[in-house]
Amino acid sequence: MSDTHDPGHGNSPAAWVAVTIMLVAFAAGTVFFWLEMPALVWASAGLLVVGVIVGVVMSKLGYGVKGPKYVAKAHD
């Protein structure tokens, strides 16, 4: 039985893409920090911001949890 009022906890294409971009940015930034490459650490920080922006834009385009292009999957 699935609750139709459950918002999905961010389980949408917009959330998945945003979190994937931010995870890659964080991992790369950590490696670049360890390798003492400050320019690439800052580039990774910029990519982190891009991940947030991509998530917001995709959500506004309808790929968020309540967007018209999102189809929720029933979990049994």
C-alpha cells in the first residue's frame, strides 16, 4: 500500500541529478585539496553550486517531486 500524500523524499530526476553532480564535486574537491591544487578545489566548489542550480532548474521544469513530468513509482 502506498501513501499518495508522501512527497517522495526528493526521489525525483531533479534530485538525483543534483545530488550526483554535488557528490562528484565534493569528491573531486576532496582529492584536489589533498593533492594541494587550490584552483581545482575552487572549481569543485563552483561545480557544487552548479549542482544546486541544476536541481532547482530541473524542478521548475517539472522534474521535481510535484512536477508534471515526474511519475512516482509505487513501492511495495
